[in-house]
Amino acid sequence: MSEDEATENPSYLCHIGHAFSISEMHVQQMHLVDRTLSAAWRALNERAEFCRCVMRDAEANGDRAAVARWTELQHEVKLKAEVMRGLIQRGWADLSTDSEGEP
């Protein structure tokens, strides 16, 4: 991203050249970050479920060492998913007005 200094009003250029006002860039970036965080949260939840399935199989096979490894990994993944969920639920600060009347 770069600032387009050729225009009278502040605008920003994305990596492929689209120009955005401050408000437009603000909204676009918030949506992109929200989608990315949500995708990461879904991936972590899927990983936790995978760990649970592998742990269950190891348990059925009597492999206590594998059960312990996959249980620990599942716990770690769930902790990361909780952090991600917290970020998503927190939302964004209200930047509806600043010194220039933008976001």
C-alpha cells in the first residue's frame, strides 16, 4: 500500500493500483482482517477435531504415548483457537470521527 500524493484528497493505492479514500481503505482493511481471522479460527477448530480423531484412534490401539501427544497438541490448538475467537469477538474500536472527519 502506498499513499497517492497526486490527488488533492488523501487516497491510498493497494498493491495492484486501486485507489481508496481513507474511509474506503479503513473499511476494506477491517473486512479483510475479519475474514482472515475467521478463516484462521475455522482452521484451528478443524485441527483440534483432527487431533481428537487421531487421539481416539490411538486410544483404540492402546498407544498411550500417542494419546498423550495428540491430547497435548489438541489442548494447544484449542488455546490458540480461543485467543483467535477473542480477537474476533472483540471487534473494532469506533473510529467514526477523527480530526479530519474520517475514518
